[in-house]
Amino acid sequence: MGRLDGKAALITGIGGGMGREAALRFAAEGARVAGCDLNAEALEETVRLVREAGGEIVGSAPVDAGDGDAVAGWIDDAASALGGLDILYNNASIQRFGPIDELPVEDWDFAIRMELSIVFYAVRAAWKHLKRSGGVIVNIGSIAGTRGVEFMPQNAHGAAKAGVINLTQQLAVEGGPHGIRAVCISPGFIETPATRFLVEDPPPPLKATWDRIPLRRVGQPADVVSAAVFLASDEASWITGVNLVVDGGGSVLG
Ligand SMILES: NC(=O)c1ccc[n+]([C@@H]2O[C@H](COP(=O)([O-])OP(=O)(O)OC[C@H]3O[C@@H](n4cnc5c(N)ncnc54)[C@H](O)[C@@H]3O)[C@@H](O)[C@H]2O)c1
């Protein structure tokens, strides 16, 4: 028996790293999965892998989850294809980095849209479905949402992820009376296609933080998705509004 048996799960950004892992694992745990991505080729590969493993999945691409109308259309279509919506997993995001006095205003606006508004758009569209099911929202924040770092000028990224963490708390409050739960997972450094360039050639300040991680390794997509399976499942039915940090213990260091 799977831990997500009978659940209809919508996941954004299934073409890459943690989104692909989430599609595979949620389907393996018995969920009926619908996923979207900007990248049609990457999404098709995930769909193939899920089906090959015996899972149930509907894929849609290209869908830009950072476009409110596009994501609302996808959510309604996906909920109708799956016969409901129990889990909304807001995984997709695109970052923009630059020193505060050099970051173009367009990059700031882009990052806020692609990392924070992207969550609002999906939740807004999914709310009516989640009210019917008493469903759960899983948001992906970041440890960047609660602190600064030296190795990268991540002003827009950090501010947007702080917004995701706070929005999750507010969604828990607004959703509670409807039986809707909202949780956030804040990963530390995870090896994915988006971060592989840093793994291959880590800047010294980043390498120094890795060397101090109590569990002595960087994260893998499965580390985050395992937490998501638990939080999305009925095992977590009295957990809402939390921000679960998954970082090998790195953020407990002073
Ligand atoms: N990798 C890390 O170290 C790390 C750390 C903390 C938080 N995160 C967060 O985890 C999540 C997943 O990150 P990842 O490293 O797996 O990224 P990734 O780039 O490897 O994969 C993201 C996927 O989402 C898709 N996507 C991006 N924007 C989209 C949009 N607007 N509409 C539809 N699809 C879109 C991409 O095409 C890609 O397939 C992100 O929210 C990221 O901010 C990552």
C-alpha cells in the first residue's frame, strides 16, 4: 500500500531535479500525478520514466506556471483529468542573481514573479478544488529565505523565498477552516541540474559551508521529496503552517 494511495497530486516543474524526483516518488506511493513544465522535452522524459515504473501521470508542456492565466488553465484541466485535486506541490522556480546595485529591475521583477507570484497564482487557482478535497499545499522555500549568504548575491531569490515561507503560514490560517493544510519545505544545497555548475566548480565560501554541514554531504532530490511525501500524506494530518528545513543540519550552525 502506498502512502499517497488515492490522492490526485499536481506538481509544477517536473522536468528537472526535485520536480522529476517528486513525480516519480509520488506516483510510486500511489498518487495519480499531473505535472507541468516549461520544457516539453524534459517533461516527456519524466512522463516516460514514471510510466515505465508503473506510475500514473498526465504531463502538460509547455506551461509557464509564472503566468497566472496559463497555470489556472492547467490546474483546472489537470484536476478534471485526475478527477480532483488533493495535493498541490509548488516546486518550479527560476532564479536571477546579481549584486544589489547591478541587478536589473527586470531581473528583480522576474525573480519575484517566478519564485513568489508563481506560488500565489497556482494556489489561487487550486483553492476551489482544495476546498472540495480538504487538500494540502506543499511549497518549496529555501534556507535562502531566512538568511544571507556570501557566495552568491541572492537578494531577489532570498526575498522571494522568504515570501513563500510567510505565504505558507497565511495559507495555513486561511485554509484551516476549509480543512486545507499548507506546508513549506526549505532545502539547503541540493544537487540538481540548476546547481550542478556549482557542484562542479564550487566557489570557496560555498565549499566552506559544505565542509561544515553536520551530516557531511550536500543534499539530493530524494532528501527533499521524502519530506514532501510525509507532509503531503495523511500521516501529517495535524501539521500545517510549518517550514521544514532539509539541509543536513547546516543551518543550525552559528
Ligand atoms: N537546488 C537547490 O539547491 C535548491 C535549494 C533550495 C531551494 N530550491 C528550490 O527547489 C525547487 C526546485 O529546484 P531544482 O534545483 O530542482 O530546479 P531545476 O532547475 O533542476 O528544475 C526546475 C524545473 O522547473 C521547471 N520550471 C521552472 N520555471 C517554470 C515555470 N515558470 N513553469 C513551469 N516549469 C518551470 C524547469 O524547466 C525545470 O524542469 C525550486 O523552487 C528551487 O528554488 C532548490
